[in-house]
Amino acid sequence: MTTEAATIHSPIWRSPITSADRVLHEIQRAIVAGDIAAGSKISEPELARRFDVSRAPLREALARLERCHLIERTPNAGSRVVTLSTAGLQALYQIREELEGLACRLAATNMDEHEIEQLRQLLDQHLTSQRVREGESYYQEAGDLDFHYRIIMGSKNPYLINMLCDELYFLVRMYRVQLGMNGPRVSRAFDEHKAIINAIANRDGELADLLMRRHIAASRGNIESKLQQLGK
């Protein structure tokens, strides 16, 4: 990671320093995993008790979660966890497709050979540690253990990193974790990841961009069908 990219790297990825940092991490994980349900009303007293934090750091954490689009505030109605919907998915993934395609294009130029090899090793780790071959599951932890995150960081563009790794990252993860990590799409998604790495390794930014766009479009279609089955 370049120094410039590191300066814009979100505190989300650092070890918690303050009470607000700690509770931010914990609520973030709970929302992404669905332990705090999508669409549920935010109760500050309840969250303060659950996460053992005073109201001031809790409010700071909630403000940061709102900037990450995990919480929505409505005048005279308070705050709620964002809902997962077909319309929301389409709007989010339109942006994701464009920006991650660009990240791939830049990564094909800016990632060094060691970074590319680490990306290959990450996929090998995913294959050996999960039931990807059987199409049962493909769960990626956040940050450096996430294939998409690694490519975004490999773009070396601090503004792109800020948009994708700070502003939108956890909302994307919410859809991916709750609706997109299992089923017949799993093995195809893994193969698509391998093809994207090969394009980056061959320094073919145009192909890497195209493959990532297709990959995200396929992911969107998979999640969209699940949302429609749920009537959302």
C-alpha cells in the first residue's frame, strides 16, 4: 500500500482506539451479519446497554454509521437500519460496477508483482479453507481477506479507495453477506475471480475492467433473484 493510500485508509480498519471506535466496529459487524436486523429501529438506550457504552460515544458511532449508509435518519421518525431492497441493490451495484471496474483497470497498471502473487495466494486460501468447490459457501472476511478490497487498494487511487472502502464498503458487504455467499453462484464467482487476477497479471486493464463489471453484474442478478423471492 502506498503512503498516500494509507493516509485515506479508514479508521474502520485500525484497531479500536476510543469507545466510539469500538462500538462502531461492533455495531457494524452486527448490522452486516444481520444480528441487528435490516429495517429495525435504532434505540439508543438499548444499544448503550447491549454494547456497554455511554450515550456520547454511541451517538458518534451512529453518526459514522449513517455516513457509511448503514443507518438512515428520517425527520420526526428517528433512525433505522437500512433496508435491503431490489431498488437499493440496483442503485448501489450500478455504482459498484463502474467504480470497481475502474479499480481493476488501475490495478492492472499499479499493482506490483508481489501484490498480485498475494492476491493469488488469497484465492488459494479461500479455496482450501471453504467449501467453494462444492458450491456451498464463499464467505470473505472484511478488509485484507476480501478479494475485492485488495483490488481496490491495488488501484492506488486514494479517492477511489475512499469511496469504495469507506463510504460504500459495508453496505455492499451487507448485501453480499446476507444474500450472496451461498448457492450455485459460488463456484462461478470463484472462477471469475481467477480470470480477473489473470487479466491484472497480464497488465490488461481493459479486460480486467470488463471482467469485473461482468462479475458484479452477475452478483447483482443473483442477489436480486433472492430479494424478489423474499418480496423485497
